[in-house]
Amino acid sequence: MLSRMRRQRYSLKREGKVANSWRGDRLPDIVRSMASRPRHEALRGLITELLREGFGAAFSELEHERYLVDNSGRIDVAWGATVIELKSDLRREERDVVARMPDYLADASRGSAPGRTTVGLATDGATLLAYTLDLGRLTSIGRYDVDVDHPERLLTWLEPLLSPVPEVMPTPIAVALAFGRYSLAFGRAHAQLQRLWSEVGDHPEVRLKRNLWDGLLRQVYGDDVGSDALFLQHTYLTILVKAIAARVLDLEIGDPAEMLSGRLLANEGIVGAVEADFFDWPLLATGGDDLVRSLAAETIRFRLRDVKVDVLKSLYESLIDPDERHDLGEYYTPDWLAARVVTAAIPRPLEQRVLDPSCGSGTFLFHALRRLIEAGRQAGVPP
């Protein structure tokens, strides 16, 4: 109930004239002040205003100078599952952050909801560093240097870290910012995937899947193009894609194995769309199921039932290095062009069958399905 109230309040603030005025008039001043590395209490005031006006935090929800359970220190600012450590100059004090942040995160996680990732932020105003704990080990998941010329980018960077955000439209740009190679979600997941790979990379089942994947790439590209880095990127991408498929249908993701194997969709009568593949190997490692749940939870903030374009294409383009995609010969058709081709190629969608054996992200199939649904609606055919 509290989460829903927060979400409603935040949605109202963002859509209202007050929020728009604050973003246009006040946010640039806040970012300029932060860039100057202000004194401790001034920085606290700026961060508090960011949380309240930018993300809808109620004053009563923010905790200041909260003592740790063992009284060994104090958390400067806490909101939900996020703790914030204020510093004078991170260029000198980053080592102190690395030493103290594990205690802050461990303390905050005691009161956090099950399955929720606690995140730590350290900032001197000009720079923000983000951390989380992975099996008790501090892991860096992102860095942001404030940009006074683009103040809105600070909110975009912070959004995945902070307590509740409203559902947003899954535009290609929004999805790329949330999950692309420079996103906090990817930074956090990639660090965990590297640890999981070091644990089970030599497991016979995992090694077999990796070798089969390498073999398929050799058949397609005629060369050894596979690498551990590319395999981990595709693992991350596959987990996200399967979570998105479940969210589009408003399915609850409880069992990671059920989601990755396709059983979750098969239980709804959808067979063949999502199946077991090479990329369910994290489930064999300690904490792998938690990683899958965490990534699936990241998709909740998008209104995926209202998706209008091929967001998987933009996600892949934002995740895989452009030079690497060029070397692999991977190019993606713009949505507007795919829609025009589908309209010309499928004049009778209720009578024709469509096959795209080299579909990539499925752009043409996506628009073919949209055309079929619209034709059925106009003809009065029930969905």
C-alpha cells in the first residue's frame, strides 16, 4: 500500500506544473551547486531537495544521521533501500568510502524487503559513486560526474537506484538508458555475472553450453568470434528479454528457472516463444537465482503491456559495442521501415502466414503481429 501511495504521489509530482517548474528553474541551480563540491550541510540540503522534488520522497521517509545497529557509525541519508554517504572530496576520500560502505549496506539490508537490492551512494556533489554488496563483497556498479549543461541527466542516472518510481513508457531510448552498457543495471549485473562465471565456468554442463554457442557462432560468421565478455553480455540480455516477455503478459516471476526455461509462458498456453537455451547457467552458481530475480524486478518500472516498438533492438544496440556489432555484420532495420515493408508484403494479414527465419530481434515479426491484431480488430475477430 505504501509503495502504491508513493508511486501515485511521485506520478502526480512529475506531471504537475510544480514539478515541471522545479525541473526547469531549480534543478539547473542544484546541479551547478553540486558541481562546486559544497560544504557538508549544504550538500545534504541539495540531496534532500533532489529526493523530495525529483523523486517524490516524503520528508518523513528520509532518515538523516541514522546510527548503525552496533553504533559504529552513522548513515548520512537513507531512503528506502538506498543509503547515501556525503563527502567533501571523493578524489581524496574514495578509500574511506570503500572501507565504510560495506557496513552501511549490511545495516540497511537488515530492514530491506526480501529480494530487494540495497544500494549505496557516495557523493561530494560533483561525483556520485554507486555500490552494492554481492555475497558480502562491495561491488562498484556505477559512477556519474554531474553535467551542468544537462542537469536532467542526473535524475536519469539516479532513477534506477532510488525508491519507488512510476511506470514509464518503454520507449527505445528509455529502455537503452535503463539497461544499456552504461546503465547501473548492467554494471551491477555484469559484476555479479563475472563472479558467477568464475565459480561455474568450468562446470561440465556450463562448458558444454558455451562450446555449443561458440560452434554456432563459427557456423554463422566463419570465424572464432565468441569470447567470455560476449557470452556474459548475451546472458544478461537473454535474462532481460525473458523477463520482459513475462511482464508484457503481466505474469508474476517467482521461480527464475521457470522463467528461463519458458515454463512460465507455456503454463499460459504460449509454447515456443521462450525456451531453455545456453544462458540459464547462472542458476548453477551461488546467488544466481537472486541475480535473475533482481534483473526481472528492474523491468517492473516499464509499462510493457503498452509497448509500441521493438525495444529489444534498441536494447541490443545499446549493449553490444558498436565496433563489435560492425565486425559481426549486425545491422538493425528501423521500425518505420520495418512497418512499411510489412504493410507492403502482407496485404491480407488474416489469410497469410509469415516466416522470418533470420529474424534477429524480431522487428519484422513484431510489426507483422501488430498488423494482424489491427486487421482482426477491424474485422471484429476476437483476440
